[in-house]
Amino acid sequence: MGDSLNETHFTERMEPDRAHPRTFWEHVGRYRFARDFVRGKRVLDIACGEGYGASALGKAGAISVVGVDVSHEVCEHARLKYGLDARQGDARAIPLPDGSVDLVVSFETIEHVDDPGRFIDECARVLAFDGAMVVSTPNRPVYTGDGVPNPYHRFEFDEDEFRTLLLGRFREVRLYTQSPRTAAWWSVRSLCAERSPWLQIKGFWRVSSWFCPAIRDRLDPALRESPDRPILSREPFFSALFNPFIVRPRSALSGERPYILVAVARGVIPG
């Protein structure tokens, strides 16, 4: 379904006005997942980029949202376009006090830092004792297993490495997945896999793209202008069946091999 992830994701910062549709919808899918965790919470979006995701989390019911990004220009854009409390800062030294947020959102960040353990320590530091972290990263065996290494990544993780890293600072870690490359034909997830066996059936692509516009090669300019809008929307049932960008619970029974791992880590272990 569409281009290989390795061929489309080497421009790491998602800029809604120019991003490849696959990149756009993957980011939307992750923030849509995080949306369900933010109500009544103080939220930090670390490496917030241009601010569309943090803005959507605020509209989804967060008490407060702070965005942190290493780029001064990006933070300025986020303040001007979305009115976001965006602060320039390093992921290894987050400019927030201890225990000052209830939820940390970190999408496609940890693979870029030169000390992932220190980054997780910092996220744990700024979290309240009962806080949680929603974090994503590429799944190395699939993402670069038979492709060209991403030159922007310092580290990549497999499932066990990712879980072990998080369990160093959190008592509970639950894994989710996004963008399956393959899945067993008997699994519903095979309907949205990049290399779905159902693609061999004439007309399958036409039907699936009719139900799920997110897998089409073209993106509505109105969505590029307001990327927080699809984050706040609900996915229709039949569209969801064919949408690879939805974040789903990890399922060993499905035989899935996902490009992206997402974790929800809870219960901060004091450092």
C-alpha cells in the first residue's frame, strides 16, 4: 500500500504543508492515539515540531500543554500559528521542573538523541509520580531490516530493547503498533498491511482507498492547512479496517510486522 516507509521518511520533521501523505497520516494517527490520554492532564509534547499535534491535544481536553523543541524558529512558528506555549530546549535537559506534568508525549524523538537512557530519565523526572509517557519509535527489524539506514537516526530499537529501556524508569509498559508491513492473511490487520495478500485480488485497492482516503496518494489541501482537525476527528468503522496509520494494541496472534512501535509507560520509578 503506497511507497515503502524507508523511501519516504528521510525528511524527519513533519511539515504539514509539504509532507508526503503517508508521513502526514502517520503523525496524525499517533496524535489521535495520544488524544485519548490527555483529558484533565498537564501535557508535555517533547520535540513538538511546528505545533499542530500539541494544539490538538489542548483542544482534546488537556488542562495545559507545553511544547518543547530544539529549534527556536519552530517554537516561534508554534506560538504564532497555534498560540502554543512552545519553549526551546534539549530533550536531554527538558526546561521544566520536576514532577510538573502528568503526561509526556514523545513521537519519533528517542531515535535521534545520542543518549536514549538520559532522555527517558528526563521524561521521568518531569512527570508526576503517577504520570505516563506515550512514546513511539521505528521498529528496527522492519524499518531498516532490508532497507537503507536512516541517516538521521542515532539509535533504533527492536521490541525487546524498547520495552527494556522503558522498564528502567516505568513500572508498566504496554506496546502498540502502527503501519504494519505484513500480517497473517487470516488477521483483520492484513487488510491494512503494506504488503497485504488481499492486494492480489482485483479491485481490492480501489475498494480500500474508497473507504479510507488516508491511503490515497493525494492529500486534501484543507487538511494540510489544519492538521489538528483530523487528529480530533473519529475514524469511521469501515475506514479503520483499511487504515494502517491507526495505533493498535500489539498482537502476536496477527503475525504483524510493524514499522512503528508505540508504548504507553506508566508508574514512574524514582531515579
